[in-house]
Amino acid sequence: MSFRLIATSAFGLEAVVARELHALGYEAKTVRPGRIAFAGDAAAICRANLWLRSADRVLVELAEFACPDFDALFDTTRELPWEGWIAGDAAMPVRGRSHRSQLTSVPAIQRTVKKAMVERLLAAGGALSLPETGPPAPVEISIIDDTASVDLDTTGAGLHRRGYRTLSAEAQLRETLAAALVQLSFYSDGKALIDPFCGTGTIVIEAAMIGRNLAPGRNREFAAEHFDAVPAAAWQAAREEASDLARPALVERIIGTDSSSEALKLARHHAELAGVHHDVHFQQRDFAELSSSKHYGCVITNPPYGVRLGEDREIAALYRTIPEVLRRLPTWSHFLLSAREDFEELVGQRADRRRKLYNGRIACTYFQYHGPKPKKRRTSDAVSERELPREGEAPAEPESPTGAGSAGASPSRGRGVDQSTAQPAKRPAFGGLREEAQRQATEFANRLRNRARHLRRWPKRGITCFRLYERDIPEAPLVVDRYEDALHIAEFERPHDRTPAEHADWLDLMARTAAETLEVARDNVFMKVRRRQKGESQYERVDDRQATRVVQEGGLKFLINLSDYLDTGLFLDHRVTRGMFRDAADGKRVLNLFAYTGAFTVYAAAGGAATTTTVDLSGNYLDWAAENMQLNGFEVSGDPGAQHRFVRADAGDFLGALPAEPLFDLAIVDPPTFSNSKRLEEDWDVQRHHAGLLLDVLERMPAGGVIFFSTNSRRFKLDEDPLAAVATLREISNQTVPEDFRNRRIHRCWRIVKK
């Protein structure tokens, strides 16, 4: 006997389920969202329950009829042959829903259906009551637009209940959705697959089950196993078929990585229960560490959304790293499920294909980035080449599949999704170089070579740290500084049409070009991206590699950090200024405000300063400054009476706590343009606050006391009137900007002498 069967699914997965049914040999059609109809006998009920990976349930549609009122609902339901399906002692839970219908009370609808069923069963069995102590026979009643569907649920617990996930964790992906994500990808056995946010391992486990052609329902029971209309022999035959079609271990183990050790413990436990623990490998690893030597693989993942896990700002920052991380796998395709509407904006690149899906009740989009087509493609033996999506082609899922095989066809050993007519991608999904990149690299190399030749005698003059290139070519807006055997390259943001991943590849090309041209080891080339600075951001940590080394300048030693901050700790544009400061320091009481890493203090001490006072708000930079002093043989202390004193304080607070009397003869004041540090009561703005600060310094100097004042603010205008009343002012920027700096406005500097 053939029945009208319904496979239900989450919104957006109807076509995936239809293709699964097609692979099983059944013609299927989506009759409305979430309902895929097909015809089959008792064996079809068994096989669909055992094999459907992305469906929620398998129902027998007993009736579909117009339902304008409760009488029609009761009478039609009572006429159905319930006795042929439901045993006399079966429990009969009724689930119901109503949408755009005259019957709006779902509890009343459920009671009506239950009453009609009971009357029919009592009459058919000649019994006085139904104990409902046996296995359940769940019934569903749905009324949509005044059309009722009465269905018998053959599944029981939803099909996502595979039986392997016995322990739960926060924000787990449902198994049916995970299987769909794999089937909508280019994965097949023999191809590499990584889930870098694997959590408790659902995608990895489902992919392994697909790769090995393991029936997802093989280890569980179904409601229809207790139905008289579905004989035990049909279940036995279906389970034997599932056992026969299972394949041995995967050719290529599937990798799952996550930063949570607790989640990985659950993942390993689940994989063992699913019987695929030998086919998968879980590692504790941050997403930033993603890498693989395999070719033509797939990344399939469900990164955190910021909806249930994590804070929005942190998640947004994570998403911005996605293109730079995934570009390391240039021959791979990438499939990411996210609920973030700004996903493509954060990633900086539109997906090749998008699909609306639901993760529970969370509306999501499946973003698909197709990598290049492999030279050779491995095709499964049970699905035709036409049915397999190729690399660079979108796996299309027609709503009404045609060409289905017979009802006895074997379950698909592949994904069972159809081929798209999309053109193969020739470039990496993330990254790659544009045609003009090599020309730009050649021009960059030529300019570097010429500059290096021009400055080749500088090391013999004792200048081993200097600027080689400063945005000389508009298409290469980079700054290249040489620190002895290392290069520090900073990119200044400029509009371009490259994606973030393409731009990262372009920066890598420029770094390689600089290394090769200047004969510097690639590991000694450090690239930074310099954006418009606000507050303390120029001093914030950007990495944690701690690529530190000691360099020479002016016969002195300085510790620099080439990797972890936007700046290295030694501002090269003040090389000349530091020399002038040293020349003026002999026998002087020296003040270094906004000291940063204390380079001016080192120069002053080397110049014979009687005392030095080094002031900065950052404890980290004061420690760095102290280390610079010690490298040059000077002892430092926080003791007020020490020769070289270090003070952690805001500059204004420090001066405000001092008496208004001559305490310093020479000062360097090189403040940031703007600062909104949390440690400050008021934001610092150099234009608004410089005059008051300089007057405070002058008040603590004798006549003839000298301040070297410098700023990098492009729009700065010295407030001369209040300062000129107590000091002579002379701008010396032309003398202080070194000749290796093409930008003669890199800083402005004044020599201020108290009258």
C-alpha cells in the first residue's frame, strides 16, 4: 500500500530534504514551507526515518480537507481509519497549530481531534475506554488558510535526535541543520574539511557520517516501530540496508578546532557515541591559528553571532579577522552560518551565494564563498557527476526535483544536491592579487633600490635606523623604516577597491618585495596598518610576538619592539632633535614630559645632565624607559632625590603638585595630539591645552630655561600671545626634521626660552 508521506523541515531546508528524498529514490515536492510531500509504502516510512539528515519528522498525511468549523474538523477526523494505525493502548498526544484560519484556538482544535480519534477507536474496538499506557502514536493537526491536515507522526522524537548527543552545551547547532550545511557545501569523502569554531562537534560529526554514508537514524527508535501498519520486517530490511551501505573509515580525517577545552571534551564524547571518533580529530586552537597544507578543502563553520555568546564589539572584531585568516587557504571554499546582518560588511566581501536559514528561532544566513575549481575531481560511485556540485559552482536545489529513481534505490553516498550553471571561480574565495599588483611591486622595488643606494653611506656615519621610503609612489602608500637588519613597514590607509583579504595579500607582496630588494630576511620584516589615531590608540598593543631587539643611535642603545605596537619605541623623526637636546643637557636639571620610552632622557643623561625627571602616565612605557637607561649604564629610581627619577603621572597633575619655583633648566614636551585615556579626568587636546601646559613648565624654570616643544598635529597653531609674554619663541622644524624624511611636516618643533 502506498501512502502520502510528508517530510517536515526548518524553513530554508525544504530543497535539501527534497534532494535527500530524490537520492533515496522518491519523487518529492515542497507543498508549502516546511512540508515536502512524497509517496511511499511502509518501507519508505522506515527508510526516510533512517536516512533523512536534514528533515525534522516523517508524517503520514491521513487527510487534507476544508475546515471552516469545528463540526467539519470533528466529523472528518472521526471518519479516518485510526484503528489501522494506532493500537488500543497507545498514548495519543496531539500537537496542533493554526494560521490564518477561522479556528484560532489551538487547545480547542487539539481537544476536538483527540475526541474524534477516541470515538472512532472505541467504536472500532468495542472497548469502553482507552488506557493510553502503551507507546505513543503522535498526531499533528495543522490548519492553514482554513485547510486542515491531519498527520500521524512516524518519527516520535525529532530526527535531530540521532542518539549521540547525550550532553548539552550552550548554543549548540541542531544536528539536522549541521547536516544541511555540509550538504550545501562542496564536501565529499577524500576532501579536507575543517570547522574552526566546532564547539561540541556537531558539524564535524555530521560530515563524518555523511562521508561514511552512515544512516543518521541507525542508532535510535521511531514511533512507527510500534505501528501495526509498518511491519517489523520493513524495519529490519531498512536497518540491514543501512548497515550494508555504510562505508569504512574516511580517506581524510575531518578536523574540528575550538578555543574551549570543555566544548572539545563534549565533541570527542559525541564523536565516540556516533561511531566516527576514528574519522575526526579535535584540537584546541584559536581561529587565528587556522592553517592546513591540504588542497581544495572546505571550511564549514558556525562562528559566534554575539546573540547568545560573546559581546557585540568582540564578535565584530573577530569577524573582521575572518578574511585575513581564510586567505591562508587560497584553494579552499568557505561556508559560514551567521545571524549577523552586517556579516558581509564586517568581512568586507560579498558572498558568492547566500541562503536564509534558521538556527532554532534565530534567523541566519549561510554565506558561501567558492574557491577555485580543482584540477581533478573525485566523484562518488552512487551519485552521478551531474548531481555533485563542483568547486566554484553553487550547489543548486530545485524545488521540484525530477529524474528520481525507483523507490528501492540506494541512499545517496554523496550530498544529493544538484549542479548549478554558475561559472567556476578562478580566484581564491578570499584574497588573491589583482593584475596591477605586480607592476606596483616592481615600481616599489625600484624606488626602494634607489633610496637604499642614496643612503648606503649612512651606517658608516653611525646612523643605522632611518627612513627609506615614505609614500613616494601614490599606489604604494607605505612607509619603510630600516632598523639595522630589520624593516618596519607601516601602511597609511587610503581608499582602494581591494577586499580586505586581497589587500592583505597585497601587503604581503609588498613586504616580500621589500625584503628581497633590500636583502632582509622575511622574518625581519614587520608590517603595520596605521589608521587615523584617536586617544591612546597609537600606543595600544596590536600583537604579542615580542619581536624586540637593541639598536644603536647616536652611540647609545635603545630597546625597540617591531611587532607589538604601531610604533617601535624610537621615533626616527626626532633623531636630530634628540641630538640637540643632548648638546643642551650638560649640567642641567632635565624634565621629560610625555616621556614614552624615554629616548630623550637617555640622550640627556648621556649629555651630562645633572638630574633627569621622566614623567609618563603609562607604567609599561616607564618600565621600557628605565630599561633604555639601564642599557646605557644609568641607574633609575622613583626616589624624589635620585639623579634619574621616574614618575608615573599625568603631566598636568605632576606639574600641579610641584611648587612654582625653578626646578628644571631644560625640558622636552612632546605630547600626543589627542588622548581620552580612562586615567585622565579630562580629554587631552594639544591645541586647547598646550599653552597652559607650557606656561606651567616655564613657571618652574629660571630665566634662560629652555623647552623643546614638538607636536605631530597637522593643523596645530601655536598660541603665541600668552607664551610670548614670558618667553621667546622660535620654530626650529626645518632643523629638526631629518633629511631622510620626505614629509618635512612630519612634526613641528619650537625652542622656547624663558625671559
